[in-house]
Amino acid sequence: MHGWEAIRRRPGMYVGSTSQRGLHQAVFEVVSRAVNEVLAGRASVVEVVLTPGGGVSVADDGPGVPVEAAGDSVGPGLEALLTRMDDWREPIGHNAALVGFVSIGPCVTNALSSRLTAEVRRKGIRWVQEYAHGVAVAPPAAVGRATGSGTTIAFRPDADIFETVECSFDVLAERFRELAFLNRDLDVSLTDTRPSGEPRSVQFRFRGGVRDFVASLDATAGTFLHPDVIHFEWEDPRMAGTAEVALRWCDTREERVRGFANSRPTPYDGTHLAGFHDGTAAAINAHARKCELLTAADPDLSPDQIGEGLTAVVSVKLDHPEFEGATRNVLGNTAVRTYVGEGVREHLGSWLEEHPEQAADIIGRITGTARKS
């Protein structure tokens, strides 16, 4: 077996499970294409709508997927996108976002849907094609003139495959919110028309990027040791990518450090987070000793001590991210640890030098806590 037959026979191999978690992965396979149209500068907005009966619609205002029937030769066409895994390529480059954990492409969603309708508005023509259980009902058909451009893929997950076809509004909203924090150019909306009464709708766009992300995580943290979120980003050709870090210390004992690689969460650590902890400890200890906030007899402050009360978001975007394990949620690029560590040490060290009073408050709190423990 191959293609849609293989996907329908063993769906867990392609979306992780047939539970609601797998259902959400099927949604992300379609959303990923639309999000990366925005990040590539070809579209400005992504709109996701949940409809009664488990339906999902994903739309963007990009140039529209090429259509083979129109003689388009720019990249894989609509039918290839929706039926062939080998014609889908996971978005690469540090400007691309990995929305889900699978990244096989919309063909997986098509195969796992009882119905799917693709609408393409391209070069002034509106094209429509329908599928049933991953198989085209008919070739793409030109059905009139198009207003604007873009691609809309509407699908109904197959109830014979998934344990539930009802997506969680909150789970999808949280992931889209993360993506908007991590990609300042992204504008994504989620609308739920399933409940009776007025639809629920949220729209995410955060001009402050990960700085806004940290402020959001800190919303219930209590007293801040310094009012501003520390933020820096840089590009390092040695790791073929960029890094962005935002952090702030609060008067709590909890550490909240979130890591992302190419916009994919890395909840089980990774080389970028190890580098962040290395660099933070190096910068704090160097400044503390320079300003005699640690005595010669005092040992260096450990990353665990420095992490108390710390909220941080560490986002790296690499041309060639390497993930470990079947779930691909640990970043494994060895060199990233060194280069992120160097960057954090340099940029945080400069911030501490430029803000001596706030630096003294932070280090004083850390050393005071360390001596009590």
C-alpha cells in the first residue's frame, strides 16, 4: 500500500494517534502551508474556522496554489499537494515555521477526511476541486472569475478514523497564539461557529514578538525585579540561523523557561536551552564578580539558583534543525549550544553593564536566595 491507502490504514504513523491530539495534527498539516505563505511574504493573513459537524476551513490570501489544469508550472500543483507525500517538502530555512510535529503535508489531512474541498483563487480565476476519503471526485474545475487571490481548504475529518472530530478551540488557539508570538509578521485568526449563539473569534498578532510572550507568561507572576523585559536577537552564520531571547526575573521561586526551534515547542529541553542556561550563568557570574556582589570565597551561582523566578522564551530558527526522538520535540544540533551560550553571555552581559541598579537587584536576590538554601 502507498499514498492515501497507507495513511488511512495506519493513521497513527502520520498524525501520531487517532485521538483528539491526532485530529489537531491533521489541522496543523493544512495550517502549516498557509502560515508559511505569510512568513514567506506571499500572504498577509491566515483564517481558520471551525464549523458544525467537525468541519475545518483554512484560508490564506496568498497567490493561490498552482493548478495543474491551468498549465501552471510553479512548484507542486493542487492535486500533487493533496495526494502525494513525495511532492510535499517540509518548509526549510530559518524563516519557516514548523506548525505541527509531523510536517508530512496536506495530503495526510485529505486522506483522513471524509470530504475535502479546495478552492484556489489565482490569476483572476476561481478553481474548485472536491475529494472523498483522499480520492479526487473530479479534476479541478474553473468555476468563474476570482475576487482577490488565495487558497481555502475546507475538510471534514473522517469519523470512522478519529475518536472525535470536534477540535478543541482552546488547544488550537493556544498553538496559534504561540506562533504569532514567535513570528511577528504572522496574523492568524480562529473562529468557532459551532456553538449556538454568537461565534467565538480570536485574532493573534504580536508586534513585540517574544518580548510580548514573556510579558504574557508573567501576567500572574507577582512583583518584578526589573520592569522591562530583557530582549535581544542575533544571527549567527556558524549555526546557520538566528536566535531570539526574552527574559525577566520575578519575586517568585518558579522558573518558567520555554524553548522553541523553528517555532516548534521543545518541551523536553534541547541544545538551545542548554546554551541559554550556560550563557545566563556565565553573564550573571561574571557581572557579580566584577561588581564584587560575590566574594572571592563564594562559589559561582548555579543555573538552578539563577533560574529561580526567571521567565524566559528562547527561540532559535535554523536552516537545518535536527530533532531527536519519534516526537521530534528535542533539538539536537550540537553546535547550537555553544553559539547560543556565547550570544546570551554577550548580550545579557551588556544589558547588565548598562543597567547596574537593576543588575544589582537581580543578583542580590539570587545570592540572597542561594545563601538561604
